[in-house]
Amino acid sequence: MNREGEEKGEGTAPAKPSWEEIQKYGQRIRVCKNGPYQVFGGIPLSVQRIVLDKDGFSSEWREEEKFPVQDQYILCRCGRSGTRPFCDGIHKEIFFMGTEHASREPYISQSKEYAGPDLVLTDAEILCSVAKFCERAGGIWKLTLESANKEAREIAIREAAACPSGRLVVWDKMTQTPIEPKFEPSIGLVEYPPGRFERPGLGQGRHPHHLR
Ligand code: SF4
Ligand code: FES
């Protein structure tokens, strides 16, 4: 996410980008100071729901609703808009303080390594968003340790690919390259199953935090 606009905006309605800005930056997200996310470049927006398997584990993503593609739009960051996921300006009336931001420490230095025979798993636990794709079939850590088994290896790769937080990456042990699917840029509003939230700040409902 591009946070370069954080010093601008001051929680007011975001300024329309100039043609030069769009040309220069293309698709991008600006975090307005104490205000919304400003999205440029026609990035697709849709609702994504987590599908559970018969045992109650998260197993796949299902796209449920696509919003009409707009060249630019503003997403609520304060959580109080009456027109969510879009910003309606209420952040100014409630004096929203949007100062929290992610660590800039590189992923690798935040993560622990688990080495199996065919796969290596890197795990930066601090990034977890509790979507729980990693718990199926004994869990991704056990699957990594059993990755000489073709089925265990494939499930571990699928679990890391579905993880929305960026916490988990599986690497091919021989080539030392990450095994990651290619995604077109998009924003997903995540619908979590009831009772899934265990962390403050992540209430049930639609959260624009699944960015690919
Ligand atoms: S690590 Fe990823 S898949 Fe596992 S619970 Fe956290 S967000 Fe979900
Ligand atoms: S950020 Fe504007 S209403 Fe929430």
C-alpha cells in the first residue's frame, strides 16, 4: 500500500488527482491523514466470503458481489460511514485519528522459518488476520514438515496462497523461490464467518483489508 499521501488530505474530501498524477502512479491507494483510503486507477472492488469445509475449516474464497468498476473511489477507514465500504465524510465529525500503521520492518526479518523436506515455510505471526486457512489437514506447519508427501505439499501451497494477511509464504526448498500465485490487482471486502474475530479492531462485517 502506498502511504505517501498520508501527510496530505487532513481528513478532508480527497482531491481529484490530476491527469499527470494518474499517468505517473497508475493504480495506487493513498492513505489520507485521519481520513479514508483513496483508490486510483480503476482497481476492481468486490465482496469476498470465506467458504468453510464440512469440518468448519476455512477452505476457499468466494467472490460474492462485484462493485461497478470506477476509475477512482474512496473507502472508509474509520469504520463509521453510513455508506460503507465508501467514505461519507463522517470521519471529520468524529475526529477520527488514523495514526496506526504497519511496521516497515522487512517480512523476512519478522518471520520464523520451518524447514521440511521439500518446502520451507516462513511465518510472520504478527501479520495474521485470523482467517484460519492454515489450520486445515493438520495445519500448514505439520504439512510443511511432511512435504515429501505430494498431497501434504499441495495442501500447504494452497493454504499459504489463500492466507489473506501475508503471514505465510511457502518456498521450494531446492530452488529457494517462493511459491505464490499471480493475482491481478484488486481489493476484497472480507466477509468473515460469524464468531471469527478474536482481535480488537476487527469487528464482524466488511473490511477493506484484503489487497492483492
Ligand atoms: S496465518 Fe493466514 S491463514 Fe492462518 S489464520 Fe492467519 S491469516 Fe489466516
Ligand atoms: S473514513 Fe470517511 S467516513 Fe470513514
